[in-house]
Amino acid sequence: MYREKRTHSDDIKHHSKHQKTDNRAFTFLDYKRVLEKVFFNDDLVEDINDVWLFVKKFESFTLKKTITDSSDTPRLKSNPLKLPEVFDKMHLINLKIKYSDDELASRLPTYDQEKVYQKRPLTKEDILNFRQLLLMYMDFKQKEKFNKLRKLRETQISLPVYQFKNEIIKAVKEYRVVIIAGDTGCGKSTQIPQYLSNAGFKRIACTQPRRIACISLSKRVAYESLAVYNNDVGYQIRFEKTVNKNTKILFLTEGLLLRQVCGEDLLSQYDVIVLDEIHERHLHGDFLLGVMKCLLHQRSDIKLVLMSATINVDLFNKYFSPLAKLIQVPGRLYPIKLEYHPVISEMKVLGKKSERFDPSPFIKIIQMIDKKYPKHERGDVLMFLSGMAEITAVVDAARVYCEKVDSWIILPLHSSMSLGEQDKVFDYAPEGTRKCIVSTNIAETSITIDGIRFVVDSGKVKEMSYDSTSKVQRLKEFWVSKASADQRKGRAGRTGPGVCYRLYSEDEFEAMAEYSTPELQKVPLDALLLQMVAMGLPNARLFPFIEPPQAENIENAIESLKQHGALTKEEKLTPIGNMLSRLPVDIPLGKMLIMGSLFDQLEPVLSLACVLSVQTPFTNKAYKDPECERARMDLESDHGDPIILLNAFKQWLELKSDGQNTNSRQWCKRRGFEEQRFYEMTKLRRQFKDLLDECGLKKNEEKNMDDMTSAERALRHGELKLLRDMKKIHKEEDSRKRKVLKKDMWEIEENLDAEDDSVDIRDIDFRLRHNQRQVKQLLKGSTAISYKDLMMLKIILSSGLYPHLAIADDFNSCKTTKEHLFHTEGKPFVSLHPMSYFGNHSDVLQLTESEIIYVPEFKGKNTVSSKHQLLVYMSLLETTKAYIMNSLRMPAAQTLLLFCRNICTNQNFSQIICDSWLQLEFPLPEAAECLILKASKLRNTWDKLLKLKLEEKSNRRAEHKLSEEMIRFMNVEIGYTVKRLLAADQKIMYAGPSGDKVSFTGPNPFSDEWQVCEDDKYGGLRMSPYLTYDCMMNF
């Protein structure tokens, strides 16, 4: 097509001729196939079905009314929308089909081909008539889009924040810091970035606490600024970004901006930084506030905008005084009726806490809505619950109720769900049906869902806290703050009058705290302080936190970093600490990656680290559905959960590498996996690999297009073009309109064998990043081929996770599997997680009769064996009780002697105490002495080779020899006992310093480089940094 000036009378002339023919007998709808062949073979229109719908309506209309031309054109007026008051033809893009009449006529089939219609053949005049009808359709679509744009601009102007537009722009230009306290519904998150961009600011970074908010806000702002099909507005989250050099507005997570602070020169790529939702007081958010305060002193040109709905104005204003300007924007909330419906259970009356969550109060609210509000009245429900277990309970109960009334669509919303599942909450419910969205606090501020009329608030939230003494993460339920409760209520009045049902009393509301407790007060600070030191901050204790954490927590974190070898005694960054600070993982997993490069096991360790870094791929039904459990049997490994996860990732990659387009979605569903997690693993693995390459620990040896044959290159170029076209089409269709949900959508999801023909954008992205050769390399790198590889993986994992060890309770043999208990150094009596391998197969942790050694002269009370085992675990999580998460089994004595920080022995080595809480006792002291000597030699060699590796002076032969010796060491069979020491034992087990000067002659058999001296704490002789000889009392 090309542009050409034409008038409306041209359109009418041909159609009036068509009317004079047999109007009743002739219709273009009878010639769909022919006309599509003539006109639509070069992507002339977006939606052919939409064209035929227009033709049908037009022909129906022309039968009833003669088309007339109106020469009266309304005069155009200016208005705040910067659009004409009415649509005028002068604004049309005048289009004309590029083919001549003769060319179009030549495409007509012969008469014989047309007999199938039993109609007269199309003539040249018919083709000309349809051409004009098609042009009218295109004009109609342009007018339709104009009306949509006008409505969009009217909506923007009606937002309360629009009244403050000029004040906000002026403030940002004149002040260094602008604090915008905008009530719910004022439009601050979507409009202010656009105001700043239109005012001339070129690069604007907008942080959000959650990924889903980055994506949804980016899409909305791109839509409003007519930038859907370019990259003027983009987002960047952990594994995904839509950004290029032309991007003006970038939505990104707080953590990613912090990483940019480490890598960029004072964030010079931005001229405005917008921190949104700062009231949530996340760890990264509070740290970012302090970083920005420091940055303001280093960059005089940077502008900082802070936004929140429920901000503690005085706190933030004082923090940035005198640089800050405060602007308060009222919200646009419709009247909200507030009703209190406190839940009074039998357990509550008795003053006890019920262990089982009761979903019935939420179902009663749904029933109340059904009785009180007719179905034809639109209005969806948003429920706030504390966690996934509660969401599942309400969703299940609500779906049972829906089977009877058939007027609801129940949708869960949780951050652990895939992005595709989360996006369903934005789709429309069909006529006569309401959506019921059952969510955590993710829907409190991070996203806005249109059409919400009813809010049901449980008043609860689950938050993670950390006990630095017992090293337990506690996920506990708390009352929300008053500010959060008001935020939740406000969700009911965004698009019309609403109702908020609070399932608690007014007295309980008044007893709530005003604002939420900052996360900085509740989490371990190790990784944060390491990042602070890596950024060059001289003293972490003096960092200007808006509300500093307790000094004790900072000191504990610094001491922990020293134990990991990340900081020197002078609190300077070590080479290993520098590498750990550049890896976006917990310190144990970062150490794993470094150790993997040392032992030539980096590829499988990369895969192991990424499967342990993302959320678990197991869905809720993974261990509830026997079919899922049976389907996963070939993935199981009695070594433990990390190896099972690695097997699952490996088998998923096998499907991706077979070249047969096997449906990996169905494979995941049948086994109870969330496929989104596997895609995240591949992205994270690539990220780890690139970072290790930058650190000099991994040379990127992947083959690129230049290494392919000409045939392979041609095939790959064709594949890439097809995939990019598919991605573009998916993006356009996804942004064009929201979908209408189906009432039976959850029943469809349960039908695992049903074919799913929809485009999987995640699979397209995966294939864009990986050709078949790269997928096979990825598969090879994720496979532990031999026993040696598997054993080295377990050793490397243990080196990173130590001191996360657990020992079985002495009485487990008398209990059922579910009753088995374990003990850690800081937390006794913990349980195996019911969704873990050992939680369902704890028998592999028990000694068999054949593994017990009977030593006649041995007087110890505990069982002697060479097969004692310990569990090495990722974390302890306390919900209803404390659970061991992601554990694997290791030989007890060998693991302790290789990794523990303090080894204390008696005079003949028959008794050894490891880190003051586990005791090994050997019937044969000579064998124990040999074992300790061997362990010391391995540790010394390990330290030397690691130092060379960090200095990029690797000795591959020595590294290979060390790995073989460690595997032999792990397989040594020597009888011993192992037991946990109690507090009473710890008071009497050490001799203590004698006060006399101790002399030692001869070479040190445990360390060539260590000067033997008396141990000032335990007594005896300090033979190495970790070994003290002859310091134990006989007990």
C-alpha cells in the first residue's frame, strides 16, 4: 500500500454502483476464499476475520439506509488532551492498495474454479467495489484507534496527580530530592515517569520492589505513551530485560539498581532516579536510600524522586533535609463501605491458636456478595491472605462452592507462580461472572487490578525473620500495620464505589502498629555488608541507614564474613570476598562456584548452584498426587534433594535437545514441576558463567556462529528469523487486547493430556538464546557422569554449606519416618521437610545390622560403624516447626575433619571434638591419628591451590591429584562413634590453658607453615589454624 489523497465521495461512488446490482442476491461473504486470495496474501490487514465482520455489518446497513456524504466538518478546537475535539478526515493516513485494477483482476480464478459457490463469477467491477470497501474498513479502524486514544488521554487527565503535574516537574528541576506522598489511586507510578520524560529528562530509572510490578508498569506506561512497539519504555528484572540505548524510562528492581551502583560510574547513565513504594522498607530499598544519600553528595546533577502511598512523611523528610521538597497528592478513591466481620472460632474462644487454617469465613463473604449484589452488576473480589498454604485452602473451598453456583472464576496470585499464571488476574471475566483473586500482599501496592469492587482482608501477612544464633529462617504470620490495612482497603475504591470486609475487629485494627517493621531489622546482613565493602564504603558501621539495624547484628555479620574468608582481620575485602560480592547468590553458593572452578567441576557445579538458587520447581500437587510421584521416580537419588533437582534439570534439558519439539510443558505438569523455574535456571546459569568469566575463573569456550558449517549457519539464521517473527506476533497479540477468562479454566489445567497449541513465549526465548549445539553442551555440563563426579559435587557443596550440618537423634530407630528428629549446632530437634527425599525415605539414613561393628574391648556406649552419616543442608526453615531444607547425606567423620573450624583431640587421638558440639570416638587410636594426618594434608593442599587459583596461577595436575585423594579419603572405612554433646558436656570437656610455657621440638606433622604454640582458649598445643592437640579432659 502507499499513501494517496482521496475523498469520501470516492468511497461512496463504487459502493452505490454495487447497490444497484442484485443487492439481495449478491454478498461478498460468499466469496471469502477468492477475495482473500486476491487481497490478503501480503499482510494487508492485521485480522482478516475482523474485516469480514465489518463487511457483514456494512452490507446489512446498506440494505436499510442509503449512504450520504456530509460536507459539514466541525471546527477543530484545542483542549488539554492535545487532540482534536472530534475526529476529522484530514487526520486520516490516506491509503491506497498498491496493485492496479488489472493486477487485482488477474488474480481472479477461472469460472470452473468458481463453480463450487453456485454463484456468478466475480467481475472486475466487483473487485473495484471490494477495494473501496476495504479502504473504508481501514479508515474505520483509524477512527476507532483515535477514539481509544482520546479516551486514554481523558483517563490520564482525570487522575488526581495530573493537577500537580507542573508543580512536580518544577520541583524536580529546582530540588535535589522530591518526596511525593500520593494516596492510593492518584496515578503516581504510571504518570510521573511520563511527566519527567516529556519535560526533557532523557534517562529515568524507576525502581519497584517486585518483578511483576516492573513488568506491568512498563507495559502500561508503554501503552499510554504509544511506545508498545519500540523500546522507549522498558523493564529489567533478574532474568529478562527489554531495554536498549534509546530507552528513556526503565523500570527495574531495587536489587538490580544496587548491582549497577557497583558496576557503573555513579549511575551516570541516569539523570533521574525514582524510588517507588519506599514505604515497604525492604532490605534493598533501605540500603538504596542510604546509597542515594551518598550519591547526592557525589553527583550534583542527579535528581531523586521518592514515592509511596503510605509514607512516614516526617521520617523521610527529615532524612533528606534540607535537600527535599514534599508534595502530597490526594487519591481518587470512590466511597468505600467498611465492614468488620471478626472471625470467632472455638479455638480462639478457648485462648488457643488453631493449627489448621479455616477458609469458611472467606466463602461466607462470597455467598454474601451473591445474595446482596445481582450478577449483572460488575465488580470483582480481591482477597488478601498471608501465604500460599492459606491461598490454596481458600481457592479449593471456593471452587467447590463455584461448582454449585457457576458464577465465579477463582484465581490465585502469589510471587512463586509463573508470570503467565500471574497475568491471568488482569484478564476479563465473562458476562454474568465475577473474578475472585486470592492473593498475598503482592496485590497491596505492587500491581493494580482494574474492576475490583470488593476487598476481603484477613489482616495477616507472613514475613521471614532470621535468628543469627540458631541460623533459622522463620516464616511467621503477623498482623499487618494500619498503613497496610488502609492500602488494602483502598483497592476497593479505584474504579467505583466499593466494599472492604475486614475479617477482624475494630479493636484489633486499633492495636496494629502504625507502619511495618523494616526488613533490615529481621534478616541476616552478611551479603549486604559484603556488598557495602565491595562498593568501597570505608566503614559499614557508619553507613547512613534511615533506621540503622542493631549494632550487634552488624558485628555478627562482619564476624561471619571473616569466617567465610571474605574479609581480612582488618575488615578489608579478600580476593575470594571480591568474587563473592560479584555473584548474586548467597555466600555458600558463591563459595561452591569458586570451588567448582578449582576442581574442574565448574559445569556441573554451575547447574547445581542455579537449581539451588531459584524457587523450588515442585508445585503444590507434586507430593499430593500419586501420579506425579510415580512419574518422578526415575529422577530420584538417595544422595539427597540437590542431586534430584539436578537430575530434573538434566532430563528437562534432554527434552529441549532432542530436536523433536517435545512438549516440555506436559512433561513438567505430569511430574508436578513449574516449568518457569527451569527457564530461570538456564538464565541464571548463563549469568553465573559470565560473572565467573569476568573473575577469571571460567573461560567462555562456547562456540558461536563462526564455528558452524555454512549449512548449520543457514539453518540457524532461518530458525532465528522464524523465532523472532513468532515473538513479535506474540507481543503484538498480547498487547492488543486482554483476554476473556473461561469459567472452567482450572478444569482444563487439570487435563494434563490436553494439547496446548498456544505459543510458549518462554520456549521461544530459550531457543533464541540456545541453538541445538549449545543445548547439548548445557546438557553435558549438567550431568554427573561418574561416581567420581558425583562425589566431588557433594564435597564441593559441603564446603560451601558448612557448618550447616545435622545429626540424627539417637532414638530415631524407634520412631516412624514422620517422627524422625535431627539436631543442628544451634537448633536441636528439627524435622525433615515432608516434601524432601529423606522426609519420605529416611531409612537410607539408618545403619543396617551389617554396617554395625562390634568391638569387644571398646567401652563406649554408642554404636561403632564406618557408615555413620550427617546431613548437609541449605537452610533451616521454621513454619509450624523447624524443617531441614535441601539436604544431602555425607560420611560423618571425613566431612567433619575436612571442614570444621576447630578440631580438638585427646592425647592419643581416640577422642575428637569438632566445633565444640560433635564428638568422634575411635576404638583404634592409631587409625584415628592417620585419618587426622590425611585430612590435614588435604586441607593444606586445598588452601594452597585455591590461593594459586585466585592469583590465576592454576596447577591443573595438582588439582586433579587432590580431587582423587579426597575421593579416596571419603571412602576410607574406619570404625568410630559419633554423638552430639550437650551443654553439660561442653562445660567439662576442655582442659584449658595451663599457664606454663609449652615447648615443642621437631617438625610439625600437621602443617609445615604453622608455628606450634599453646592454645589460649582450649589448652593443649595449637598444631594448625584449626587443630588443637591434647586439650581434652577424660569425660
